Amino acid sequence: MSATDELTARIRSHVSMDPRVTEQRMFGGICFLLNGRILVAARRSGTLLVQCGAENAALATAEPGVTHMMMRGKPTPNFVDVEDGLVETDEGLTRWIDLAERYVGSLPPKEK
């Protein structure tokens, strides 16, 4: 099992009981959506993509191993990539998923 597959399985076990969460292939991996909005994703690079809002992202990127997600060569203000070493424990993974859930859960559901 690849590191991405393992991370995907761990995320899935964390969010599987929440009926608001769905999965979609994006960003070279599996993306987990809360009410249609990106929550977290297990990326092909082995990192965890986290949507946490611009303010939380600015704080998070001060930590070693956390960087803004880059899109077309530019940093995205609401998303961070978290290196695998920071999510190797269940506590580490839970920390980042909870951060994403607090932010994304505060947003209105995405219209289809």
C-alpha cells in the first residue's frame, strides 16, 4: 500500500461516520468534501492538503513542514500542505482534520 493510499484510508476512517462528507478524485489523490467543499485531501506527493482559511493558514505556515498549497505557481491563501511526518500519528492527523472541519463547517454548503 502506498503512503497516499494509507493516508486516504486513515482519513476515511476518521470521517466515514459523517454523512456530510463525500469523496472525489482531485489534486492527484482523493479529496474529502464537507457539504461539497474541500475539507482535506491525501495528495500523490504524500502530503495532506488542508482547507483552513487564510488566517489559520498564515499561522500554520509558521510551523516547519507546513506550506501554502501552490496553484499555477502562486500560493493559495486558504489551503496548506502538511508534510507526512506531521500526520503520521492519529493525533497529528486528527489535529489537521479538526482544523479543516472548524473552518469548512462554518461555510455555507456549496451549491451544485
